Amino acid sequence: MEQAKQASDENVMAEELIAHISKEFTTSFAHATFVQIFQELEAAQILPGYATATEGLLPEEVRRVLLACGFVASADAILNFPHDEGQDRLREAHDLVLCLLASVNEEYFVLERRTQRKAFIKAVEQAIDEKKLKHLFDETPTSMKEDRVCMLAAVRKCGRALHEVSDSLKADKQVVLAAIKQDGLACLFVADSLIRADEEVKEAVVDAFINAIEKAADDVHDYIPNMLYLAPPFVKEDKACVLAAVCLNGLALKFAADAWKEDRKVVWMAVNGSYHVHRAEVSHHQAQLAHTGSPLETVVLNLADMVGNETKFFAADMLQLARIKKQQESQLDIWDRTTAMKDPSAAFQFAADSLKRELQFVIALVSRRGLALQFVADVLKQNKTVVLTALKQNCNSVRYAFPFVADRDFLLQLLACVGAHANANDSYRNLFDKAVEFNGNCLMFGTRELRATREVVIKAVRKNPEALKFAVGLSQDHECLKAAGIWDEQPVKYKHHEQAILSVKFSFAEQSTPYATEFHTAKKKDGFLGQFKTYNPNVWCKDACDPNFTDIKHKCRGTFSTCETPPAQNVSATSRPGEKSCWRFAFRFQQEECKESKGFMLQVEEVSGLGDGQKIETEMAKQAGLKIFRTYTNHSDMNRYWMDLVAKRVQAWYETSCTNMDLENIQLSETMRPDEKRPDFEPDMDKW
């Protein structure tokens, strides 16, 4: 009943407005009334020239006024004008209409906006989930996103809708607080100026961010760095917020304000935070922290003040307990799940260079996270105390050590650090053999002659396949490749008849990363991908018709018509490429075989990007019509668990009958900020 009355009142108001407007049209502007002008223009059939002549200056409001006053033909014609004459009279009509609009106090348009509001709010209320609401915003005009009433209704329904509202409303206290109350993640989209200007908003944002971080620790741990990336600048500068983020995912340090990347306490907690909680310390502090009424920042600073030496650094691990909502028994469950994560030492790469050069801090750090040696300043990698401390904590950190070649004392200390039996009277060669037996990467500490000895290299790569890059003249030796597990020692019968080909950087150079070798090893061990016969170009000797080897401007694309290597050298007696073939010809040959078998190419992009040779291989794959799966990452080490992601994407492609031949990107990383992520498919191939 009440709704019917309201609708009736609005209709009466509309009729009154139209009558008022009509009266203005017929009584104003005695020299040339609006009505006369349009009647003349319609009669002369020159009305259609107006829009082009005025370059669309006529606003939509004018058309609405014309419709309200009965000039339907004129209003419709405004939308579709071919160029014609009569511009002066039309401009005059336009000016008259603008004057008229000012005189009616915009009452007509207020009524229309009210109707639009009601429709939008009703649509918001009917949106059953966030996806529906997002679709609604996609179809909402910008002007509506500036409407405070409508946006308040939206953020009360879904706080994260704050992301969609106008910038002015992101700085509106009532809108912001309503959004945060509905969903704490809305704090990521609050205007920075409002946070700094209003203490109530500041407190709400900090509280909401820390609570959202804690929730993410249990649900979407890998997204924590992106949450700090998306957050307003104030949050990145707030110590409590930064500590909450880096304690649960050290990689969030990447997006903290630069000041915190120089802070010893923050960096320490990023690398040694909640991934591995020291239970003895937990039990010592748990009761006190679980019942503390102190604000988080006070607790943080009190704990951080305890930092002074290696032992006291452990107390920093207690920080996050102050923020876990006193869940007593369930607190440690979160830590148990995160201990299975990849070693968090990677967070140290985002620390300030000054900390990476600070000797005492680095020694304390690598004593807890040996793999952090990778990111230590080069000058400290040459410090034996630093290297030996890291090796004692994690023997795999040896791959990042400075090559102390033929240093007997260093090898003796190394073996003592890792608990290996060594006699002080042992010769250098005996110590070297024991070190290599302990970890194959110790091959780097050998003389050039030792690193060129097949038996020594085989012993090293059996222990650690990536150590092959330290060999001298044996990186493509078949026996060494077999020992490393890169080349099958016995003929293998593969389950799938389709073939695969790897596009990788050359990984057997001493300065190269072990990523490509680790990727190939992980692929061979995968239950699905390991059943494809795969061509790895790194295991074959290489020649090239290109003097620069990987010059993309060189015309060779691996075909007889483009390759400058003589055909007799490219093709052996078996009608296949041989050891003296041009590498592009050999690779293209394998690509064509893969294509014929309905196979695919796995392109392994490392942190530094594609190599020049890989770019050439991409072009050749495009020419051959070969499917490309390109993995990309922001890590220098390969996590074998990521191979399952690759396998699922390849398997899905076969399940859809290999119909999509676009280049397919696969992200291999715990976290990437949004602007680092790529679309899954790239129909337009990269061009260099």
C-alpha cells in the first residue's frame, strides 16, 4: 500500500515537472523560442547535422528534456546525425536548453537518480555471492560508483566491494568503516590519506589487516605477501602490520617499506618467523602472551628488544602468538602445517644490502637458516666462518659458497662442522674425496685436474646431480650424465607414445643456476610426466652455424633452407642429427618429431627470464605448430612439488583432445604479486 502511494506521488511529481518545463519552453526567450527553433529544423530536415557539428556537445540530459516535452522525433534524431548545415541555429537551441536546465533546479534528474538508486540497491540485495556482485559492478556506470547511498549498500553486502567504489568514497569514513566491519580485507582498499588523518580509521585498518593475515595463515598462506602488496602505503610502513605479515610468510618482506628492510629485528623475523616455532620457547612464553592485554605493537617491541645475539633471536619467534586470538590448543596446529613449507630463507633476498654485509648479523642468520647464504653479500661468501656456519646448519648451502679451491684447512673444518670423520693428518686428496662423498657440490673445492677426472665427477653427481656444472670438460660426458640420472642408463619403455622436448637454459656452466637440472630431475620422477620420452638439449654436444651461437637475428631456424651448416654435417648416416649438427637444426628436428607424435614442449623460464636460445626455440616451435607449456617463477631453486602443477596442466590438455594450441603459462611459485602473474594462455606469441 505504502509502495503504491510512493509510486503515485512520484508520477505526480514527474507530471508537474513536465508541465513546468513545457511552460518554460513556451514563455521564455521571446526572440526565438526553443519550440520554434526545433519546429523549423524538423520541417527543413536539417536537424541531423547537429551532433557532428558540435562534436557531441549535446548532453544526454538535453535528450531527456526533449522526450519529457514531447519532442520524440528530435530526441531520437540527436543520437544519429549525419553531417549537414544549420549548425548556428542548432547551437542556439543547445544554449537555450542549457539555460532551461539550470532554471528547473534539476528536479527531474533527481527523481531519475532516485529510481536508478532503488534499482541498484535491489540488485545488490539480490546478488547471492561475490561473483554476482562483481558482475553487477562491471555493468555499473562510473557515476553510480560515486553515489554514496548506493556504495554504502554495496559495501554492507560485501566489504571488498570497496575496491570498486570511486576514489572519493574510499576516503569516506562511514563507507570505509562499514566495509571493514563487513569484511576485514576491505582494509586493503582504503585511501591512504584517510588512514593517516583519522585515528579511528587507522586503528580499524591495522586491526583488520592483522586479523586478515592471521586468517590467511590457515587458509591461503601463499597470498600473504600479495596482501601486503595491495595494502595502502600506511600499512606497509606500520611495524605491527609488517611484522604480522612477515612472521607468517617471510616473502612479504618484499613489499614492506624500505625502512623495515633495513631493520634487523624485522628481517630476522621474516627469515626465522613462524615457519618453525621452537617449542621450548613457546611453552616458556605461551601463558604470558596468551593472556596479555597489551596492544600488539607493545608486545612486538618488547619481544624485539630481546634481540641481541643468536640465542636471544629465538625469542622473536614468539611474536605471532600474541595475535592468535588465544586459541590455546589450536595455536600450534598452524605452526605444524607451516613447518612443511619450503625453507623461508628466501626472504633474506629482500633485505637491505647493508644487512647482507653485516658480519655478526649474517653469522647469526645462517646459523639458523643455512640456505640464506645464497643472498649474503659476495664479500661475506668469501668469509670461511660464514660459509662453515651455514654448512653446519644445512649442508645444501654449499652450492652457494665461494670456491675455496685446494684449501686443505677449509676442507678439514668443513668436515668437522658437518660431523664427518676426518683426520688432521689426512692429505688434501683424502679430505676432498670425503667432502665430495658427503655432498657432491663440494666438487667446486677441487683443483682443475680433479674436476676433470671422470671418476671424481661421477661420485659427485651421483650424490648431487647439479654438481655436474663444476666438472671440467665432462658436463656432457655420457657416463657422467647417466650417473647424474639425466641420461637413462638402460633403454626405457615409456607409457605414452607422445614425445616431449625441454627448452632450458644451459645448466652445466659453472656460473649457471641448478634450476634446469633440478627441473629435469623432478620431471623424470613425476608419475605422469616421467612417462614421456623427452629430449633434453643440454645432454648433447653443441655446434652452430651462427657465429654468436644464440643471435636471434641470425636467419637459422633449424631447417635445410635456413641453416648454413652443410646438410651432410647436419644429418648423420642414421638420417638423424649428430654431434656436429647445428643445435638449431637438431632442436627443430626434435620439435617436428614431437609435433608428429602429438607431443609438446616444456619451456623452463628461470628468474632471470628466457635465455636467447629459448627465444629462438619459441619461434621455431611456433613455426612447427608445437604446443608450448612455459613455466615461470620468482625462485632460483626448483621445488619438486611444483612438478605436480605442470603435470595437471599437461594432463588437462590431453583430456581436451589437444584442441588449445596457444602458449600456456604455468606459475611455479609460492607467491607472486598480481602484476607478475600472466594470463594462462597467450594466443599472440612473444616477439623479440
